[in-house]
Amino acid sequence: MATPMTPAQWRTALQAEGVKFTEYSNWTTRGRDSATGKTFGPVHGVLNHHTAGSNSLKAVAVDGAPALPAPLCHTFLPKTGIAVMVSCHRANHAGLAASNVIAAIINEKTLPKQNKATTVDGNDCLYGIETENLGDGKDAYTKAQYDAWVRWNAAICRHHGWGSGSAAGHLETSVEGKIDPKGPVEGYGSRGKFTFSMKQLRADVAERLKHAASWSPGTSSTYTVASGDTLWSIAAAKLGDGNRWQEIATLNGLLHADAIAPGQKLKLPPK
Ligand SMILES: [Zn+2]
């Protein structure tokens, strides 16, 4: 349970986490609170969506959808990876959520299958991001977009002192048959193309939260073995942790820790 972030807290958290963003007009006052008579909060988690469309900024910010007045999220994330803040108040994005899943999000437990018998209004308690993607299983999230997506989730979790278990996907909470988010991702850090999953997003958020907010996912590099090197000393010098020597051994298919020689080129994992 937590109090929704203020505009100043949003800006501070996003900037610290390295999320590039712009501010859509009136985002600090736009919301569904007075229209519904229900104030946003306390907040329990973060809900991730894909737009199932393109150029949806105006729709999610002001136009809304049929029978669904805007705002439709707190943040819109286009292919550029430059997020747009559209609201910090109550937004129409979550719909009805299964109570058993919300309870698991609060406790950061593995999310159960939705029990549709008991529901809550997810718009009461979840932050929402609409990430631009056609949702056709072919349209790919760009590398910049996915990187910003991970950072955005981590920024909120870090602000509230939450772990990655507070991040969920619409398909995990909805009792209305939602299937988002899904689709291919161009890459992340040193990782090549992969298929989006909430499991992977949570793992990437968890990895971010282990580091300082200023951290960036690394890229792998090559190192030429010098005289006197050991895998341990290379791991200590290049990865900041001698105990990571085993990762280097595995990455290079080395059967013995001493199977290196000066001049040999080693692949190093991201730092
Ligand atoms: Zn959705």
C-alpha cells in the first residue's frame, strides 16, 4: 500500500532511472478521480499494456476509446523509447482485476491464475503504461522502447521500495480476456531478439533494482589474456567481482579454470 507519486516524485524517479520522457499538456491535473468520485490510490503495483495500435498518444491522453474516457494510462511509450507522461491520477487502463491476483501483487508472490469470482477495479490501485505495439505478434518492440519500459517499471518500484513482483501484465490481472502485452522484442542490453514475457520483464526489472538507478545493462566485450592473469583476476578487474570467473569459463567453453594463455581472446559477459 502506498500513496500515488506526485508530479515532482514522477520526474525525480524517472530522471534518476534514466527514462527519457516528455510531459503532455495538463498531465499533472488530468484524471478520472472527480468524474468517478473515486480517488486514485492507495497504489499496489504497476500494470503493463500494449496499445494494439499506432500513434495512440492523443487517444490515450485525451480522446479515449469507445465507452472509455481518457486518460487510458499514466504513461505512453512509443517506439522511440521516449516516454510521455499523460496523467498522474486515476486512469482507465486496468478494468476489472481478479482479487486473488491483486493480493499476490501486494505480497509480491508468484501470480496465480485469475479467480474471476471476486474482482476489484484495477484503476483504483495500479499504475499503467501503454507501450506502442500492434499486438499482432509480428510488430516488434524496439530496443530503446524495451529499455525504457524496464526503467519505467523499476523507477516506480524503486520509489515505493517494491520489488519486481509488484509489476504485472494486463493479461495476468484482467478477468475480461485481455491478452496484452505480447510480441517480439528487438533486444535488450547485450541480448538479441527475444519474445516478450512478463517473466522476462520482471527478471530485467529485478536485475535493475540490484544496481543503482543510474545503471545501464551492459554489452559483452572481448579481453585479451595478459601474462599473469587468472580467470579470477580478470573477473575481479573487468566485472568487479572475482567470483564471476565461472561465468567467463562457461561463456568461453573453458573446461578448466587454468585453461587460459597469454594472447588468448576471451568473451566477457556484461558487467
Ligand atoms: Zn491492456
